[in-house]
Amino acid sequence: MGRSLLQLGAATQIDPSELQELFQETSANVFRINSNVTSLERSLRSLGTSNDTQELQDGLHATQQETNKTITTSTKAIKQLSEVVRGSSRQERLQLDRLKNQLSDAIQRYGAVQKKIAEKSKSLLPTGQRSSKQQSPRTPFSDLPDDEKIFNGGDGTWQNQSQDQALLSEITEEDLEAIRQREEAIQQIESDMLDVNQIIKDLASMVHEQGDTIDSIEANIETASSNVESANEQLAKASQHQHIFYVELEAVIWRKNYMNGREIPHQLFLGKINSPCIREALSLLSSLPFN
């Protein structure tokens, strides 16, 4: 598009087709957010498994970064659209309300999966590693002066420290590197987390600041009405298929009787057919030989 959303204001007159393009772009962003959430949910199931690699962690970070940018763009678009459609038709304002609700739902899904990823990542840290950050460093028993070793040798504190040292001696360099990477991943995840509740509040206020509050109930009714119309179309198609089936069935019966030498006037069943086109087709059918 030639103009950015930020260049469109309440006083800007834009072409209806351009306005619909803005709606479509924002709707595509909502779809992208939901797709990213689905991808994050798959990655969440891989945490703590053999597939939990650095590549997976990098993918989590990249997906969240992209989603954050998409959410920022979408919320700005909703705000701009709310200004543009302020004096537009009720249909466009209802369209904006539905789009706002869809974006809010997508952001809520995203916030929920972000929280689960952070919790799962923290749970995978070794217990000792999680608690060690809260403890002050202690001098190893072997580094104490001889007199302190004598006086403190039986101290439970140093006994516990000796046990800790024994446990640490069993940790390899690879284990330490894995722990370091996990901690970095957790810090990255926490830095990527958005204030979902605040964003949703902002979205709600954007729509209601238009001057006349959009009735969400009517928006839902319109959506339901659209679904009913779609259902009616399907029923009409089913009825048409059934009608054609009966016509074909009667044609087969007529053909069978004709082959057996029992000619039945086609007027007997043509009168039951409402469609002029089908009636004409059957009239032609009755004049054709079947041998």
C-alpha cells in the first residue's frame, strides 16, 4: 500500500476498497498470530525431550519475536481503523468489532502458551541450580586454614558443603553448558513475554473511544445470521441434489418399463416436476430410444 496505517487519521477520506484492504491485512495478522501459537504449542511439547536442542530454543525465541512485532502492528492497525471507521457505516464498525475480538482471543492464546513455556523451562533446571542463586558463596573446606579445619571439622554446615562439592565433582562440562544454555533460554523467554492483560484492555478502549459504542451482541447476532444463511444454502443444495436423484430414478423406471414393452406416458410424472428445465429434459428423454 502507498500509505501506512499511521498516515490515516479520522479526518482522512479513504477509498472503500482501501479500507477493506486494511481489514484484510489485519485479519491476516490475526491468522499469523494463531499459526505462531500453534507452532509454539508444538515446541512446548518438545521441551525436555530428545528434540530439546539449541535449534529448538532459537526457534522459540524467533517465533516469539515475530509474534510480538505482529501483535504490535495489529494493535496499531486496530486503533487506526477505529479512527477511520468512526463516521463509516454500521457494518464496517461491526466488522471492526469482530476483528478486535479475534485479535484479543489470539493474544490471549499467545500469552497462555508463553506462560507455559516459561514454567516448563524453569522446571527443567536442576533443583540445586535453582536454589544456588539464593545462597551466598562459601569457602570450600579444603581452602580453610588448618586451625579452622580443626575447630569446624564437625560443623554440619561444612559437612553439607562437602556433600555439595562431591555432587559438583560429578557434573561434567557438558552438564554445566546445558544448564547455562537453559538459564539463557529462560531469560530470553521472560524478556519476550508480553503484558497480555494490558494489551487486551487497550484494544477494548480503542473501540469504545469511537463515540458510539459498538453493540457486541449485534455483532454476534450478525455472525450467527451469516452462519444460518450458509446452512440454508447447504440445505438448498441438498434439496436440489435430492430432486435430481428422484428425476434420475423416474427416468430409470421409465426406461425399464419401455424396455419391457410397457410404455408409460411421461406426462404421468412430468407433472410432479417443478423445474421447467428438468421437465423439458424429461420430455426429450421420453422421445429417445433406449436400445
